[in-house]
Amino acid sequence: MKRDTSYAAVTARKNEIMKASLGVDFDRYVTSPVAFDYERLMKDTGYTLDDIVRIQRETKVGDTPLFELTRLTEVVRQISPRGKGATILLKDEAANASGSFKARRASISAYEAKKRGYAGVIAATSGNYGAAVASQAAMRGLKCIILQEVYDSQGVGQPEIVEKGRKCEAFGAEVHKLTVGPELFYCLLLALEETMFFNASLYTPFGIKGVETLGTEIAAQVRARYRRDPDVVVITHAGGGNLTGTARGLLAAGADKTRIVACSVDLSGLHMASDRDFNRKSFTTGHTGFGVPFATWPDRVDVPRNAARSLRYMDDYQLVSQGEVFYVTELLAKLEGIERGPAGNTSLTAAVALARTLDRDQVVVVQETEYTGAGKHHNAQLSFARKMGVEVRRGDPRENVPGKAIVIPERLEQVTGHGQSMDKLRESYLKNAAKAHPAKKWTDADKAFLAADVKKDVAWLESRLREL
């Protein structure tokens, strides 16, 4: 009997499709509509950190260099108060096979797919992760399909997204180029069902386990060079996997005093699924359109329970403007001789601002970079922004208006960013949990899980519930 491939029918079958394409029965871990056994889910992948290191070395992933940005640090110190200006270190993840940290994320999924006998892998992505999956699939002898949101309804694609699709194809992937909107998830489900390929989702425990080596490497490299743990690690935040995996790795290495700071580009006011707004943003990931929703409710993804749970590990959340990131991107090239993609420099922008508030003997680590070139280059992105009617000018970056004006700083002192309220994020998370399951029905186990998910204790959670 022919299966119903209508949108409603396919999405109704999502749980059985996901189970067949991952080999993970999420029902084994779910304890209520809002809680599940997170650590058991992670442990049941069966991979130790030693296993992951071995697997990643087989496919040119990991052991990336950690650079001290000596010239940038010195310039920051010149504009900092006396005694301030922490040493800024950069973990150069562009050295991975596909040019970004996401190679770590893709490595275990590709290995798992091969081990389980799947013929190929599928991923839905804006591009960097797709390139990582395609690269890892090529080295494992697997077929690869990438579903990518590329165009608005007029068939116009951002140069960065087009470039990332080209890279996926260069690694041998079959790329399905879609328009912005709800069709991405439907097309993913349909492709998984029709091909019976492995679901190399960004949000599985395999993906998060792969990123843990990034955290352990940072701890080991900083200790070897400075005989101390990093004081702060700044992590670009979108869907949460980058932060979750890195933080878990740092904790596994015993760096439990290191402060974890998330950073996103502030795109407030732009709707990520809007046809109009799609091409009026210069950053396709690492921005508040993903960072805030995923922090306040992780389980909005293509698997029943998201293994990326950023609020569980986050100590602070910094926002930066598009103009600030473009400025720091050019500064990195001009001062340090390192040309990297702007999206990967989001966390570097926040680190520059944070370093001015930290003591000189402290160490702040920017935990990733990404490759650049063609459409990913900041000049291409700024040219496209102008073409889409966005004003680009020099001035005070506080005048930046997402979708309308990109204001590039005139001097480094103007790179300050601004904070995002952690308590506001936590309260939004609790409100979303209450929508999924009324708070009056929460058990003690539910409360313990939810409190851990926002990095607080149960007493804090109950006090917030009374206020809310």
C-alpha cells in the first residue's frame, strides 16, 4: 500500500521515522512531558572520550591549534583600565577537515551510521554542518544528502548560504535547495523515510558527544601553556550544541571553575522563518533568532529530545551587533594575519569586550573559528546587504538596526556588546515547560530536571514559580 506523503501524514509519522533513522528509542529515557534521563541518554551512546578522539583522528578532526592573539591582546590592553586586559586565545577550528568545529559533531554520526550498516546520511542545515557531514561521509564511504534552506520566494540566496551549499557539493553530497519556511522539516522526514539513511541530526547525543573533545582539548592546551584553567570560554550560541558539547568537555577535564559565556549576534526584530527577513540578515547562524528560542526551549528540533541543552551549562549570555563582528573580523586579519569567516568571529567579538573587564593575568578563550572565502567573506556579505536595501555605514554600533542598518565601529573602544538577562531566559524556559505540562502537575523529579536544565536548584525554581 502506497504511503500517504502529505504534510500532515508525514509529520504524524515523525516518531517512527526518527526511531528508524537513528536507532535510538527516546521513549526509554522520557519520564514526563517535560523531563527525561539526560545523562543516561548521553551515556548510552557507548562512546568514551578516548573512543571519540580515536574516531576523529581517523577522519582529520580535532587536535586543532590554540593561538595566543598577542597583537590583538595588546591593542585591547591599550584601551582597558589599568591592570585589565586578559590574554585572548583562539582555538582555530577552521583546521578541521571541513573548515569548522562542526566536523567534530558530524564525525560520530558518520561513524555510527557506518557501524550500523546505513547506506548514507542525511542532514538539514544552513550549510556549515552540511559540509561537515558531507566531508565525514566521504571519508566513511557513505552517500550523503543535505537539505538546505537557500532561497527566498524570489529565488534569491544569500552569498554565504550559496557558498556553503557549493562546499557540500564539493564533498560529493546531493544538495536539496529549498526556500525558507516549514518545508525543511517535512522534506527531511520524507527523505529519511524514502532512503532509510541515517539521521545525522545536529541535536542527537552522537553530535554532542563529538563536540566534547573541543572542551577537553582547550583545558589541556591552556594548562600546558599557562599552568592554569581558562578563566572564561566564550562560545558562539545558536542551537546550543556548540556550547553544550564544549562545556561538557571542560567539565569532563575537571575545569569546573571556568566561566561559560554564550554569545550571539543580536538580530532582534527579524523573524527567522519570514520570507521578507530571510535575506535581510547577514548572519545565518549564531544569532538570537536561534540562540534565544533554543535556550528557552531546546525541544523544538527534529528529534524527540534535544541533547543540546545550553542553559544547563551557561553562566552568562552576551549579544553583539553585526557591525561589531564585521569590524573584529577585519581586525583579526589585519593584526593577527588570520582571515576567518565572520560567523565564527561572533565569540571573538564578545571576548574582546570581556577581556577589557578581566585582569591581565586572566585567560579568555574563543573556542572556534570557521573557514572563509567566496560568499562567506565579510565583503561579499556587506555587498549583498546593500543590494537588499540595508544601510551599511561607519559610526556608533549602538545605532545598528537588524534588517535596516549595519553600523560598523570606527574604533575598537566601540566594540562593547551588551548582556542578555539570564533570569529572563530561565523564566521563559519555565513558561514553555508549563505550556508543555502544567506546573501544578510537576513532580519532584520534574522539578529536579527543570532546575538542572536552567543551572539552578529546586528552591530557586519554586520561588520563580510563585512569582510567575
